[in-house]
Amino acid sequence: MNAWVNPADAHDATPLLAVDREHFEAVIGAFGGAARRWCAANGFAGEAGRFLALPATDGGTLAVLAGCDRRDALWSLAWLPQRLPAGHYALDPRGLPLDAAEIALGWALGAYQFSRYRKPARAPAQLLVDAATQARVAPLAAAAYQVRDLVNTPTEHMGPAELSAAVRALAERHGATYREWVGEELLAANFPTIHAVGRASHRAPRLAELTCGPADAPHLVLVGKGVCFDTGGLDLKPADGMRWMKKDMGGAAHAIALAGLVLDAKLPVRLTLLVPAVENAVSGNAYRPGEVITTRAGHTVEIDNTDAEGRLVLCDALAYAAEQKPDLILDFATLTGAARIALGPDLPALFANRDEVANALLDAAQETRDPLWRLPLWRPYLTMLDSHVADLANAGASRHAGAITAALYLERFVPEAQAWAHLDVYSWNDADKPGRPRGGEAQGLRAYFGFLQRRYRGG
């Protein structure tokens, strides 16, 4: 992890002191009157988002004061890796007491750079982090990096085959079983909606499956929407709506990264990971509004809108997951703009058919500072998906409650006896924020992993 350095490997680290306005005088007092005057001359009094280097008598740097907001501890120093001069920094106990693991994780997330197509302008500043803290935090940082890398990669290099390759690579790393159904194999294996959405692309649709773990262990199934690019199909998106649709596989990125965390941690589960990977394109054989598809579950679906494609690729995968009668199904999807209108970009919308699952996820979100917000499966809204020719439509005329009706559509493919949760996630930062650079983002990942650790390991 380029964000950190082992204490034994850095003997030239600059002391870094966290400070806020409330405790500024107490912190600066340890450095004497000259330091206080230097701060006054530079107009610095511990304001969050600002830092100031205290000069040493030899012309070097005595220490760096970094203003922070302790109410947002994870991100309190996450803005520093890209703003401090490159070098090594050590958190100094003379500053505010902060949780070492949170600071290390925030620092790593702030140090992230997507460098596949452009060399970074500079290396991030590195924080001294002891081996025990690194071991605890590194998997979470690496999982977030993976989500960001997958989402940031344009569809040219992250099509259905490449997304499935990420599942295959995970399987190979852990000695898991991998298989996939590609193109016409989807029809032969009864995954008609995945095939319908992806058939218009020159890159064949596919369903990737990873399985790992003993047969008698609790069975956990993770499902991720892998729409590698979404034109909207024949119901074509406008240019501004299509611009960032490389990120429409963000649900798959989350599922893959979470599966990696589960496998690395050796949680006592039988894990299945399902990624339906498609490109929703336009060509002569694109699926059309008004078509009726008989899904894997046997429900007939009228295509009201070809831009409501994510729920179509998910419904066959969810039906397949439910056939295995697992302990729990969790799906992730960049599913609706309505969730963003309701909750904004930072709050993933959680839906669950079990209160105990939803409450445990919300508790984990609080503990990990990785927010989720539950929305209801308000079943009276199912009438918005009525069709006069099929069992249901994939969308409806009303713009009301779009995130809820999408979740209700998915629930139709999950038996009532099956525990299930759905996360409608944005997977993106529209602008740079401390620790969260513009571009692909992991949201809810730490919360879900914390929940799974507690559910299957008791803590």
C-alpha cells in the first residue's frame, strides 16, 4: 500500500499533529511562543482542511499541524496524502487523540490514484503505520481500491469478458470453482433476461459464477449488476445521461470486492458470487419496448423501457441464487437515478425483506462510518408495475418511487422464505472530497463486511 510506510523503514518522518480550533491553544503551547507567533502570522488556528508546517531552526520542518474535524474521524486527515509534500509523516501523540486504524484507512483512501492511463503528477505523502494496524486495515483499503479501479476503467477495457475475468482471477487466487455461461449458452441454461439485455452488443453477454467453501457451511450468495455500459438501449439515453455509464457495473465491482474480503478473511461460509455481465447496446437485434420475456423464474415480463435493464439482468441471477436456498442473498446495483434523487450520491439505498438483516446492516454502517439508509419495500406500489399482457412490467409510466418499484421488481424473484437484501448504490464521486477522489467509489462495502463478520463469526 503506497500510502503507508513501516516505522522501521522510515527514520526521517516528520511529526504530524492533528489539531482543531477548540484545542489549538493546548497543542501549540507545547512548541512555545515562536510557534504561536508563526501560526498567527499565517492565520492558522486549527481550521479543518488546512495545515501549517512549523519551521525548525536548521531550516527544516519541526512538525506539521493539520486542522481536522473530529466528528468525521475517518476522513479527518484523508485530505493530506495528496496535499502534503511527498515524504514520511508520523502521527504525533501531542496532537488530538485519534483512532489509529481509522486514520490509516482514511489516509490510504485519500492516497488512491487511478494511474492506468495517466502517470500521477506526484506520489502521495506516506504515513507511518505499524504492522498490526496495516494487517487490520489493508484488506479494506485494497477492496475499496479494487472497486474504484474497476469502475474507473472505461468500457473499452472493462467489457463483459474483462469483468468476468475479475471473477475468474478471484477464483484462481482462492482455489475456488469458476464457471460462466456466454452468449447463446445463456439461453440453453435458462437465463433469458441476461441474454436479452446483452444480445445487441458485439461483446457477448455472460454470467460468471464463483463458488467456494464447504457444502455444510451457511450459504451466502452475492450478486452484482454488471452492465458494463448502458446506452439505454432503444430507449436511448441523452448524451449527459450516457456520459458516465461506464460505472453501471458498479454493483458487480462491489460484489467482487466483498467476495474477496470474505475469502481473504476465511469466513466460515459457502460463498457463491454471481455477476451477470452485459453491455446494453443498440443494434438490429436489440430487445424492444413491448416485448414479453419469460424469465428464469417463470414470470413473464413486459419490457416497458429498455433503460430499466439492470433489474432484468439481476432477476435471472436472483432466481438462480434462490434455487440454491442459501442462508442469505445480497445484491448490489447501480439501479436507479431515483435513489440518488431521494438520498443524494453519498447514501446507498438499502432494501431488505427481513428487519433483522436490515437492522444489523444499519448497525454495521454506524460502526464502520460507512453510511446506508433503509427505504421500504412498500408493496402497494407494485401496481405501478402492472402489465395488461404479462405478469409484470419492468417499469411503469409513473416517475414516483422509482427506487422502491425497482426493488419491488427484484423482490418478485426472491421467494418469501428467502432472506435477501438489495443495495442501490451510486458507486461514484461527482467531485473530489477528502479521501474520496472524483470517480469510482466503494460505498457500503465496509458496512457489509462488518455485518458478515458478525453474522458468521460473531464479531
